[in-house]
Amino acid sequence: MWAEDDFTPCSTPCLGSCTEPIENGMYIMSHGTSRQSAQQIMVYGFRHSVDGMLGRGVYVSRDLQKASRHPLHLPEHQRVVLKLKVRVGRVKRIDYRGHPLQKTWHDHGYDTAWCPPYCGMVKSGLEEDCVWDPSRITVIGVIYPKTCDAIAAKPRRDGVYTMYHGTSRQAAQQIMAHGFCQSADGMLGRGVYVSRDLRKASSYPLHLPENQRVVLKLKVRVGKVKKISYQGHPLQKTWHNHGYNTAWVPPNCGMVPSGLEEDCVWNPGRITVTSVIHPKAC
């Protein structure tokens, strides 16, 4: 799990991922890579990728979630995110597939190509940039994933855990005022869907842009817990009828496309909101 502080507002120069970079501006961005490659980059600097969605260049993002998912083929503990300072130069917006300058923007005098979020270019819907000249990029820090074996472990019976729930700003206000309500249905049936993994919660609601979401940080009394680790489990939607208070889906079990941990709590009275985490506003 990546550090919670990395998702909260910062004081360094940065720009919301929905906002187009200003020409010749300097911004904080991120690049996900392997630990081994990170060491090479720190010593020798970045190199062009041979090709990609935006052609040759160095692929970076102002969205930590985007960077922290890469390289996709590596398990999380083998990845790091390099925190960067980027001089963007002249910027070209590429906001649909088949754009006439999608891979030739540099030939037309641009230094950076910018893919805005939710434009249909990137499957995750997250913002992406491609910088032509590696010398425009300076590494200023390294973000390591938290070693959190607790997320992979089944919650203890009657334990109290920190969990998260992603929702809209408007719904968060209602929850703060009146408490949670059970969802009518879902992968695990009725209940309140939460996770011990901040990344899981911060990607919801999927249909809303990031600037309209918040994550509620929670204290959850789990009670009696049932592990549901495969689709079609006999108690997948009826666990509460068998005396369980919480259903737990472990990470990487095939139940959740992202591979991230999920919990469903039957009784909203077991959940207390302790704080609100807003997306980066800078």
C-alpha cells in the first residue's frame, strides 16, 4: 500500500491532473518503475521509451495512482515511484485516439504531450504526460510502497481496523450527517463496502472525475468475519444469514479486477468516520 500522505495535498509546485499544463511551467510529476530501473535512472537519468501511446519519450503523470500501478507486470513490492520536477516547455494536448499529432507532436515543435483524464486515451482514465527531452526531468525523491502484510491477512474476529470508503463529495456530507446506509446489492450482497487499501477506495466512484471524489477514513468493528475468496462461493451473498458481520475478499484472489482487498460490513453502526481525505488540490 502506498503511503496515505502521498495522496493528500502538498506544498510543492504541482498542478491538478485535470488542468492543462502551462507552457514553460515546472511541475511535480511521478514515474512508476522497478527498483532496479530506479537505481539506473538515479545514476544515468531517463531515456526515451522506444514507443508508446504517445510515441517516443519519457512517460510521467501528475497522478500518483497512475504512476504507482506501473510496471503492470511487477508485484507491488518490486515497484517504486520516482517523484519528479518537470519543465514541460511547449505542451500539446492529445485527447483522442487517432489525433493527427498523437505520435508526431515533437516534430511540430512541442516538448510535452498531455493526455487529460477521462478522455478515452488511457484505460484507467488517469492523466498522462510524455516528455521528449529527458533533461527536462529531475528526480527529487523516491516513494516506496508500504509493506503492509496486514492487508493480506484476514481481519481478526471482533477486531477494530482502519478502513476507507470512496464516495462523492455530496454523498460524503450525507454520510457525515446521517451515517452509512447499506448498498442494495453488490458483489457480496447488501452492506457497506469498504477496504483497508486506500488505493481501492480512492478510485471510487469510478464514474466521477477525481476532483469530485473524497475518501472517508473509518474505524470499523468487524465482528465475525467470513472469507469469500472466489466467485460463486456458497455464502457469497448470504454470509450474514449465517451469523457473520463482515465479508472479506482477500487481495489477488480473482474476485476484484484490481486485485485489491475489499470488505463488506452488514451493520452501518459498526463504522465510524474518523476523517476525510481529499484529492490533491494543488
